[in-house]
Amino acid sequence: MAQPRRSAMTGRLARSAASVALALLGVGGLAGCAKTSGGGPAQVQTAVLVPAAAFPVALMAERDGGFLYGERLTGKIRRVSADGAVAPEPVATVETTGAEDDQRGLLGLTRDARGRLLAAWTRPGDGRLVIGEVQAGPDAQPLDAPRLVWLGPTSAQLANGGHLTTAPDGRVIVGIGDLQADRALADDPTVPNRKLLALEPDGPADQVPTILSTGWNNPFAFTYDGDGTLWVADNTGAEGPERIGRGDRPAGEAQDLGRPQDGAVAPSALVSLGPGQLGLCGFLSGRMQLVRVVEGSPSLPSSELADGCSTGATVLGDHRIVVATPTEIRVRDGVVGRDS
């Protein structure tokens, strides 16, 4: 390929859209503000919560106030308590394949309506992207081995997607990138390339997913808001814009965030911050920015909400923002998603 491809999971990234970061006022607890020289805007800072983390991805808030995260390269899923303590033993471990300079590995986590923990990962041997139940629900017997939910496509070095979430109707949503294949495959309903897909968590491994939308480049960052609307922030490759839009509509209707030469974002995580407000993280920008949704349309990213957000993010039950870089997990206290 003529140019490096962009993604949330690799350093071999092309440039993407950037926007002006407007700072929030300082908040209490662990977070604060550091003013720039010359009286310019302040940069919202976060505090280290988990140091020396091993490429943390797929951050997922838990009902007890803590959260889970996956280690992309080791396949270990770790639990962090509400006070920041990392459990010594992983919740589960999947056998995976991946390297520092590609996008394979443990990629997604979600809990279904029955409390079962599902993960997405690229497995060794055949390199297939698979989704499986890795921890049973609270009233079920422990698993001896992961239960395969979906046998997905053969992974590529870049643009695999693999992020997961659970829809309000209980289906599991996964985004699949172009897998470094012909971009025209977006129009082929028999392949998963460049699509957002819905899966039944109890379905067989050979189930045929429901296509929610198509035409994306690498829809790795997506989330449901409080109204049950699915929003997607799309990475792009060597051509085309970064985009943000609804996940139940064609990618061509999404908001254009800019071309590669305009800046450096590479969407890596999207979180819901409350009515009409989303938090967008970028692997290249390394920060979370506020995206407002006005009359059903997303705005361009504006205020900076947290620094150190490049490989994942989640919002805890007490409204703290938790973000991750390849080497650590950070936290910001306070009410999120509001301008000062």
C-alpha cells in the first residue's frame, strides 16, 4: 500500500483530523489543570491510576464501581477496583496472537444481559478474529474453556476492528475494518469487511451476523448513548476522511472530521458522557475531546476532557473518566462532558 494505515492500535498511522482543544476548569480529587505558558488555554490533566500497564485496551466499567481492561498482547483480562487496586490474578486469559506494530491481539470486551463476559481476539494458528464467552454469568458454573460465539474473518496486520459492546436489545455489536482487502467489499453482504455487525450471544459459532451499517474504514470506536443510539468514530486508511456518525446508518452519512493532512486523531475510543455529549479519544492525538450531538447531528470535537487517552476509555458509575495509553491507565475525577 502507498501509505501507512491509521488505527487505534498501531504506531504505523497516517495523519487524520485534529481540532482546537479548549480546556475545562480544574476539578477536585486526582485531576487538575496545568496552565500553558503565555496565558493560553489550560490542558486538562489526569492522574496515573495503573502504572506499567501492558498495552491496555477494551476498558469496560463494572457495576461495582471498578472496571475491566484487556492486555492486547498477553490476552489477560484484569480487574481494577473502584479505589484503583489491580487484582493480582486475571479474570480470564485468552490465547492470542499480536505484535507491537500490528493490530492483532485481545481487542474487545463486553458483558451481555446475563452478566456473561465476552471478548474478541485474534487466535493463533489460523489468525481468525473470534468472539467468545470467557467468564460465565453470576449464576452459572465456571467455564473450563472459552465458549465460541462467532468465528469471524481471518485477521490482517491492520484494520481488524474487534471492539465490542452490548446493544439495548441484548445483541453483541462488533465493528470490523477493511482487513486490508478490496474496499468494494463494503457492498458485499456475505463478508464482514467494513461493517458494524450484531450477533446473538447464545448463537452458534457459525451464526450469520446482522449488518447494522456498512462503508466504514475501521469502526473501532463506538458506543451507545443514554437514548439507545449507536455512535461510531471511524478510522480511515490512506484515503478518505475520519468520520463520526450513527452506527445504524450508512457511513456516507457520517460527519466528516477531516483528511489525513489536516491533523492527527485516529479515533480509538468513544464514550457516552450524558445527554447529547460524547467523548472521543485518538491514538495519535492522545486525548479525549468533547463531541456534542445537536438535533441528532454530531459536532466537531472541541473541549479537551482528558489527556493520556490513546488506546481506550470508559466512564465509571461515579462519573470519573478512565483512559489508557500503551503503558498506563489514568483517571480524571469530576463531572464530565460539560464546558466550564
